Amino acid sequence: MILDKIENAVLYTGAHPKFQFVFDFIKNNDLFALPLGKHFLEDHSVFAIVMEYDTLDEKECKVESHRKYIDLQYMVSGSELTGITSHEGQVPSTSYNEENDFQFYNLTNLPKLPLKENFFAIYYPDDIHQTTISIDGKSKRNRKIVFKILMEVVSKKGVL
């Protein structure tokens, strides 16, 4: 997992061939004007889900992981807590949903970090994460974009 402010995005562009594309998209678009919903951005290897929601009590927030896609979550406005742990020693509560690329877990009391406005979090397939958690138990309206980045990207030279 990576958590940082967007000003430091350049530090992470070498971690995946599509990260630069996503950071450029964030920088060069009016993120408040994007319609809510799913948007395919580049060769179906990157898509974005634009969402607005109220944060929830931790008990109401799902704990999940993905296998095919990296989540790069960018907080356009608002803030929330995000729980994080690795797969090591964890047992899922559901079977893997291949079509929608998720698996759920019944985990509680994950270590938490704040995801604030103009910050991003990157969750790799080894990261189990829990998002949309209210800070101090107070519900807050958020606008966030979840960029789904295909873990394996095919280039002219082969799979990266």
C-alpha cells in the first residue's frame, strides 16, 4: 500500500507503466465535472469509477482485496479512514468473484490511515483494504475516483 499527497506522484510513476497515465489524468482534468459512474480510459487496462458517498461507521464498511487490478484511489474532496493489512494469514469470508475482481473478509480493527483531499492510496493485490470509514464517527460527504489498473499490462515486448 502507498499513501501520499498528489504532489509526490512523481515518486511512484516507475512502479507501474500506467501510473503516469493516471497521475496525468488527475492533473489535467476537472475532476468535479466528471460524471459519476464507470469510465474506460485507456485500452481497457485502466478504468475509473467516479463516486460520491457519505462515510460510514467502520462496522458497515466492507473489507476486500483484488487479484487482477490495482486500486489507485484519489480523494477529490472530503476525507475518510482506510484500513489496511496484507493477505498473510488471512482467510476470506467469500470466494473470489472473478468477474468483478473482489473477495471479502470478516476482519476487524485493521490499522487505519487517513485518506484526505488531494491524497491518493494505492492498493496492490496483496493488500486487503477497508475504505469509506468515518473519521471520529462523523459522516462526511466525499467525492473520490477509484482508478482500476490492470496488474499485468501487455506491451509490445510482452507482459509487464
